[in-house]
Amino acid sequence: MGNEAAQGGSQLMRLSEADIGSTVSVVAVHGTGPVSKRLMEMGLVPGVPVRLVKTAPFGDPIEISLRGYNLALRSTEAATVEVRA
């Protein structure tokens, strides 16, 4: 309830936890390695809306749509992206 109450009812989660077809807003990209930096260079920055397009049969990778293009991410990479529903 802490995050939900503080944000007026919106729910914070990891991108890897979002439902197929849902659109979420990026809150933060966690991590300091080259993968996190590259995700931000590709446009996954705070405030950007992201739509979860589909997942592979076993859930990895996932396909997202942002800024007019589609991007496939491993679940571990998607787990570093904090989003708001």
C-alpha cells in the first residue's frame, strides 16, 4: 500500500511484471552496468509510455513498443525497469 497510496492509486512494478497489452510509464531504470545504460540510450527513460506487445512462449524475451518502434528485452533486463501502471 505504501507505493500505491503515495502515488494516488497508481501501482509501481517491474516492466517484467506488466500484463500483455498494457501501457505503463517508465519510472526508473535500475542498475549501473552497460545494459542499463543502453536501455536508457534506446529511450527507456522516466516518463516514457511503454506498451507490452507480447512474450515468447516461455515468457522470455518480451516485446515492448515505445517511441514508435518495437524492442525485445530479456526478462532480466525488463526486471531492471521500474514502471507505473
